Amino acid sequence: MRSQQKQAFTLIELLVVISIIALLIAILLPVLGSVQVSARRMQCGSNVRSMAQTTVSLAVDNDGYYRLSRRSLLDQDAYKTGYEGLIFDSASIFIANDHISHLRNQLFEDYVESGMKLSEFTCPERGLEYIEQHTPWSWRVGYYLMAGRDSEAHALSTTGQWTAPMSIEDDSQLPLAADVSESGTLVIDGFRTTYPHGPKGLVGDPLPGVEPKDLGVLGTNVAYNDGSAVFEPVGEMSAFSANLGGAARGYWPDVDEYGN
């Protein structure tokens, strides 16, 4: 009888198999990474829409007026329809300031009580660690809230001026909420400029004033006063004042209403 011999891979065959596997990994990794980035961008857009819907819901309960969102607002003025004649919280070190990614405590709590999950307050690219009670009076979240802001105060800024929607009856194309795409903010993880939607996700630069297009940013999620939420391409993004008395510049689409 012929003796049976076990067949084994030669060294060359083994190297060929390893090379093929390595080649497949090299091809698939960028694709998988791109899919993950796209999925996070979609989730980010869904979060913006959720925030906009909750904002509108709170307005419906307030006779159609958006809840005032300046972070140094007194709780007793929570249901007012405008800022004329209001006095701000003297205990707050941010009386003269307001950052549009910050929500005063009462408003943040009302969002949570309305059913918003903590994960819906920020883009997945930034992560839950970005959400924090930044001061005793306010929470920092991962989205700009334009609705209910003090437009007259923001009009004093030398950066691009914008108009805040104050009621659900205002211009339907006024941005209501958007991603925090920002330059010139306080240093976060060594960056003064951060945008959530670069080619591989969150991108940043230690220098202020770096335009989103210079970092390969794809665009930004924006919710409008008509209830729509859209991922706007980078070519539509313009710079506006993101805080009072500071150098933070936020980026979202321009509208004729602003009169820039």
C-alpha cells in the first residue's frame, strides 16, 4: 500500500495567503471607517432634529414662543417672550456673556423631563464627556441652540450677526439649532478650533480662526424653524458670533434675514 502523507503549506504559499489577507484588510479598513463616520453623521443629524422638535414642543406650551435661552436668565423669567427690561442673574460671572452651546439649568432640565436622552444633547463625534454642567448656572451641550437667544445683544458683535427665532411663527428658514462647529473657543483638549464632520470625524486645530474648509470639513447639521433638519455642505457655512463678549465663531448657513 502506498503510504499516505499529510500535505502542508509551503512557506511561499503561506506568505501569499498572508499577503492577500493584509491586502484585503488594507482595502476594507477605510471603507469600514467611512461607513462608521457616515453612521455617526446620520445619528448627529437625528439628534439635532430631536433637539429641534423638543424646542418646538416647549414653545407650543408657551403660547408659541420659544423659551428664552440666555444662560444668565433668572428662573422667574423662564416663560417671558422677550428680553426687553429683563435683569440677569447677578450671581453669574457670565452676566454680560452668553454662549449659544450653553443652556441654563432650568431649560436643560426641561429638555430632559420632555424625554431627551443625554446622548441626544451632542454629536457622537464629540462623545458624552463633552456634556457637562459648565457653571453652577448652565450646562454645555454639543449643539448650538439659536432659538430664544438675545438677538439684540448678539447684534453688537463684530463677528457675523444673526437673528434668533423667537417664536414658531418666525421666518421658517431661520436656523433653530446646529452642530457646534467653532473657532476661537476656550481650549478643549488642546484645540481652539473644532469641527465634528471632517473626513474621519472630529477635527481640530490649536489655532483660532482656521476655516472649516481648510481642515477638510464636509459640512454641518442644521435644524430650521420649519422643523426640517439638513446636513449642509461646507460651502454653505458662514462665520457668526457664537458668544457675547468673546472670540468664539460658530459656523452655519447664512440667510438673507441676517442682513450681513
